Amino acid sequence: RRKDAIRLKEEAEASLGALESKTFIQAETEDGTVVYLLDGVIRLVRKEDVLFPTLTNPVVERLPSVIVDMGAVPYVCDGADVMAPGIVEVKSEF
């Protein structure tokens, strides 16, 4: 288990930056998605071998992002693609 935690930390830090955690719990959902709880909070998710930070992960604030027009928000929340006219600001480079 300790080796798994070290490997996960190295992988996450390589793509997302430094992660701080005293405790590490791994759980798998029925569909095979793996969730990682760091200090009791879900901070990372692995789906189809891709590691994602959750929105509760402080590292998300350091990732590139776009701000969309409020009129586009309901459609994006329903799964629509974000198109250039709906983007009002780009924060950082992708």
C-alpha cells in the first residue's frame, strides 16, 4: 500500500504539482473508477488510466481555465461544447 501511495503521489505531482497529505485511502466504484481520499477528502479520481483532480483539490486553482459567458453556463452544464463566442476570458496558457 505504501508503494502505491508513493507512486500515486509521484504521478500526481508530475502532472499537477505538489500534493500535501497525511492520510491516503483508495476506493473503487462499481464502474471501475478509482477515487483517492487525501486527508479524508476525495482529491483525485482515476478513470480509464487518466488521473484527474477533483474540484475540491486546491491544485485546481493552478490549472489553466476559461471564463464563459453566463448565458452559456446552462448549456455547458448540460454537456454542450464550449465555443469561442462563449469564452469571455482565458486564465493562463493551455
